[in-house]
Amino acid sequence: MVDTKNPGDKTLSVGPSKTLTLKPRVEQGTVRQSFSHGRTKQVVVEKRGKRRIGGDAPAAEPVAASEPTVARAPRIPVRPAPPAASRANSGVVLRTLTEDERTARASALAEAKIRAEEERRIAEAEAARRNSKEGIEQAEREAAEARRKAEEERHRQEEEAKRKAELEAKRRFGESETKAAPAKTTTTTTRAAPPARPAAVAADGSDEEEAPRLVRRPGGGPARPVVAPKPAAKPAPAKQRGRLTLVTALSADDVRERSIASFRRRTQRLKGHASNEPKEKLIREVIVPEAITIQELANRMAERAVDVIRMLMKQGAMHKITDVIDADTAQLIAEELGHTVKRVAASDVEEGLFDADDDSTVVEPRSPVVTVMGHVDHGKTSLLDAVRHANVVSGEAGGITQHIGAYQVTSPDGKKITFIDTPGHAAFTAMRARGAKVTDIVVLVVAADDGVMPQTVEAINHAKAAKVPMIIAINKIDKPDAKPERVRTELLQHEVQVESMGGQVIDVEVSAKNKTNLDKLLEMISLQADLLDLKTNASRPAEGTVIEAKLDRGRGPVATVLVQRGTLRVGDIIVAGAEMGRVRALISDQGETVDEAGPSVPVEVLGFNGPPEAGDRLAVVENEARARQVTSYRAHQKRENAAASSSGMRGSLEQMMSQLKTAGRKDFPLVIKADVQGSLEAILGSLEKLGTEEVAARILHAGVGGISESDVTLAEGFNAAIIGFSVRANKEAAAAAKRNGIEIRYYNIIYDLVDDVKKAMSGLLAPTLRETMLGNAEILEVFNISKVGKVAGCRVTDGNVERGANVRLIRENVVVHEGKLSTLKRFKDEVKEVQSGQECGMAFESYHDMRVGDVIECYRVETIQRSL
């Protein structure tokens, strides 16, 4: 082989007798490993030698143990040139380093020196940080040792004081002090002696603590110090283990101690026996409501629910822990278990809500509440307008009052009088009754030209039922046909005797149109109020009655309240019926916002969660929790009453029979929305009176406020009509009703609404069928005609016979067939009618069993529409 780079050198050759081989650099050996439980394993270990290139490398200088190990850059081995004789013998010519290779090696050595210098500086900084950290740890250890010594000194002093106290006690009780002192001293000395801390012996044999050693990290990183372990406490003498035999008992130096497991078993046995001991029975006062679950009853008695269920099983009743039992059963169980029972009802949440007694020392006079009552169109509202100098009648639809209103006026003597105006229409009976209950005085308005009318008599009965005094106001005395004496005479028929006729009822002749004798009427009212001596406590929480309630779109639920006792203030938490709330604003009858309303003052209250029902009593409660209790109870009662009234299997035998009678009754579904609660109540009462055994109005939903989209959806599901009384549908509801074909009727006068519903319900009544007799005919001969069937030859004996009329075939005074006359011929011609005495031919529809001598009765059926 020829070298092209050095053509002048000699040729390299390898003799065929020699073979190039590499000596193995691995030395093998075996090592035996020992494991737990006497197991061993023999492992083969290989030892590899370091490969050296270019001869043996100089030995590394030993590194002092105290200096940190610094990672050095790898050295590039420089192979020295072999001697000439060696080159000549081997036959291999080696080339020298070029200039570039020398430069690269020099730069690599320079970079290695720079890196070594940086690593040395980093190691020195790390050593400085470690030394500072060790100094801090040493200071903390010394502080901990000082605290430990102080604690031991304190314990020693306490033991010494305790020993002296024991010795003093024994000396006082006459015991020998010399016998107890050595033992105690020995014990104290033993306890107080601090544990000896073994000192580390230095390498030179001194007692100084050994400095922290440096351990090198793998990979050539900086060394980390090894903290000397803390001296362990003095080991306790090992306890004797194993089974107690004769040999161990005789050879034992110490007394055998009880093991920890044995001590635990003994403690557990003692606790088990203690738990089996009978405990003292706790007698409790158990509050039992009308219905209670078994779990709740067991909790209140502090008994196990399993025991309660077991007692019920003994009585023959199987129950679960969540079942509800009645108060009687709960009382029997509680008394049998030895507890005392206190029965309470769910209605107890209303105790103390109303009619609390007033302190007689803080009462003060209040204004009288006067209710104006009478027949419709007798001038009640006009009379009140004349007193108030207002014009309310013009604002009412149809000129009649359909809302109950409350106003406060000032009498000529400067006293306040609260007036309540009630409707006179027959539909507003509940309003008049409600007005009579909350009033102090009733002013009965009777027209001088009409006299006593049905609603006048009803108002008299309401006043007598409420046991309030009456003042008769004979109105319209300015009319030419006015007869006040006739009114006084007619009142006698109803046990109302006025003063002018020897009675005690005050009567005043007035004219609302000409404002005649109005001052005298107010004077009589003030006089009657003075006789009643009306007083109340204005500083107590308010109580009142909801006169009217509505749902205002801008203000929310609004209730007209007559405060009867106490003072109602903004911010009070109030309850009325099943609704609660916090008073947000109070508005007087003049439309002004006020901060409070005293007794006998009518105000509009804003802040209810929902519109209460008219007639509900209002009360102020102390907190919201009490208000929620009361309203939840009332809402529950309301739901139960509704379910009881709608249930078909409840009630008496008479109710069940009446339900059977109305089982096939047709319903007229309606959704009713009104402006105020009183009007809604009057509408529902009037529609209920329209119902009969055949048809009745079914109220799907009745509420206060405008017609909403949900009302239209409800009406669509039941194919019902929607009635709005003094309210309108919003834009979305009107569009939905038009889209789904739902009819919405608007009314402002209640009797127009009632009349229209009455006509619509009359259309659901089944019509009446009435028969009108036309005539009779006798069959003389029966002919069998092909393609036609049997035809009867008859003579009309009475009246006349018409084609298409209903007929009956009578044979021997028994009706054998009812149908229609299909053919009526005289000779060969079809005729519409055959008179009496003439002969004709007749054929029936789908019937051919006719015989000679049968009588044909011809009649017409008329349908007559019924009405309510």
C-alpha cells in the first residue's frame, strides 16, 4: 500500500504470521450478597480498567478532605512522538500536528482554565452561604438546648416542691419522715438529672465536637455538609417478651410487666362493662304537633327510632322511620316511654299576632271609622263627594261604585272622620260585609223617592251582625216626589225605629246635590263617636284590615289598609293573609307619601311580596322568620282547603250525592283578571250563582293585574275565554291571543260581564225537544211493490199527514216502530200533505213490517233553545 500524501516515505506492511488482537480490560469476580431471613445470592462483578492512550497518565494529586471538589475541564491527551527506533521497528509513520490543531488545542485549554476559575468562585460562594446557614442552625440548636435545660430546671423545682409538700403532709399525719425522705430524694435526683449527652471524640483524642464533614456529590458538584445526628435519649430497658414459663420466671432479673396490648384489652373490657350498665332515664317535655315524623319524635325524646318503631309494631302498625303519625299516637308513645307531652297545634304560630290587650294608661282618643252603605244609585258616593268636595262618581264606570274606597275628612268641629265607601250593587255583598266589620258607625243612605230596597235591607242586616250603631241619611229630599215619612215607615218593617218616631236611631234628611244638612250629618257622626268613647294605644305595633288590594304594573302589589290599632311605619315587617313584606312606602288618601299612619288612618301600603286578599287582617311582626312561619302556615291551610273542596271523595253524604248529580255537568272555562281584589271577589261570587246542575262556569285562574302571556297559554290549553275587568292585555299577550285564536273580552261594568257570561253559558244547555201532533192514519191494505218494498194504503182519520215527518206505528195500542215517513203518494203522484178523510199510500224508512189495521201517528219535533 502506497501513501499518496507522503510519497517519499517507506511502504507499510503487515507480516502474515502476526495477528492483531486486543487484550481484555475486564476483570471478573464473584460477590455474595446477604438478605433478610438468612437468604444469600452470589453475583458476578466486573472490574473495568481505565483506557489510556499514549502511555500511562500521571497520577492525580490527592485532594484534601477539607477542600471542596471542583469539576475540571477534560484534558486533551497529547500523544508524545515515539522514538525513531520504535518507529522503524513498527513500520508505522505518524504525522505531526498542524498549526490549526495546535491553535484549537490552545484555545480549548484556555477555555478550560476560565471555566475552572468560574466554578471555583461559585464553589467559594456556596461554601460561604453554607457556613452562614450552619452558623444560624448552630445558634438555634444552642437556643433549643438552653430552653430544654430551663424546662428541666423548672420540672426539678416542681418535683422538689412536691416532695417537700408530701413530707410536710406525712409529718402532720404522724408518719415517719426519715423513712420517706431517702426514697423520695433518690427518686427526685433520678428524675431531675438531665440525660447525659455523648460528646463526639475528635481525631486527635480531644472532647471537642467534630466539625461537619463534607460529602462529595455525585457528578462532581460542590460538596454538601453532613450535620451530625442529634444524640438520642437514653434507651429504656428492654421489656421481657415471650411466654411466661418456669425457666423464664426463675431466671428473670426484674419483675415481669404487663404488656401494652394486655393493658388495652383490660381497658376495653372495663369500658364494655360500663356501657352495659343501666343509664339514668332522662325525663323530657316533648312538644307534639298535630302531625310528626317518627324520626323527629325520637329526636325530641332522645330515644332511638328503632324503639319507637318496635312499640308501633306491638300495636299492630308497620311504619318506616320517615312515616308521619298523628298527635294521639305520638302522645301514647311518649307517655309510655316516661316522658311528659305538651300538645301544640300548627295554628299556634298565630298566637299573639292580633288582639293583644292595650295598657289603659297609654291609650288616647282616635278618629271614628264610618261606612256608607245602601242600595245602588241611592247617592252614597255623591253624598261622600259632597262631604269631601271631590268628584269621584265621574271616575267610576257607568256611574256606579265598583271599588271600595277609604277617605279621611275633617268635621266642622275640627275632628278627623274616616269614611269607607262601599258599592251598592248586589254582586258586592262581601264588600259591604267587610266594610261593616271594620267600622265604628254605619251611615245608611236611603233615597227619599225610592224608599227601602233589597240592598238597603242587606245593609241593615250587616250593621246588626257587626253590632255597630246606624245613622239613617235620607237622601234626594230635593226631588218633587220625595217622601221621607214613607222611608221612616218602611224602616219600621225591618226593626229600625228612628228618633222622630220614638226610637234611638238618628236620622238626617240630606241632599247630596244641593249639599243640604251635610254639617248636621257630620255633627251627628261626631256626637255618636263621642258616645262610643273610641280610644287606642298608638305606640304599639300596628294592626289593621286590608280594604282593597291590586297589582300595579309600576309599583307592584298595592294594598289599601285601614290601620285600626297602633302605628304603621315605613320599614315595618308586615303580614296579611298568606303574603308578607316590608313596608316600602305609605301613601295617604290625598296621594301624598307619609312616613307613618296612626289609628283609623287609611293608607296605601307598598312592599308586599304579592297582592293579599281583601279582608285579610294585617299585623306587624318582629322579624322575617316569624313572618315566614305565619305565611307558610296560612299558605298550607289555603292549599288544603282548596284540595278538600276539589276532592270528590271527601265531605258528607249529601255532598257526595250532589256531586253525583253534577257528574255530567258541562263546564264553561274562563280565565278572569281584574284590577282589584274586591272586584275579582264580586265577579267570582256572581259567576258562581249562575251555575246549574247542567252547566257551570269553571274558573281556571283568577287574579289581580293585567293579562299576561301565561294567561293566554293557560286559556289555550283548555280552550277557554279570557275576561279582563278594568284591565288590559300587554302587547305580547294580545299578539299571542290573536295568533292562537283566544278571545279576550274587556269589561268595565260588572253586570255587563255577568250578562254576557250568562248568555254564553246558556248556549251550552241542551235544547228542549217538543212534539207537535199532526194527525193519524189507519192502514187499509198493504201492497208489495217490486224495487220499492211494502207500501201501506191508508186513510187519514184525524188531522193531516206530511211527508218527511216523524211517525209511530201503533199495533194494538203498542208502539212497534218509530221513524220517518219516506213516501207519501196520492194515487200515483208524490204529495207533501194529505188532509183528513183522504186516502194515500205511505212507506217508512228502513221498515216494512206493516199490517192491516195498524195505526200510523204522524208528529213534528221542535227544538227550543233554553237559557239560564
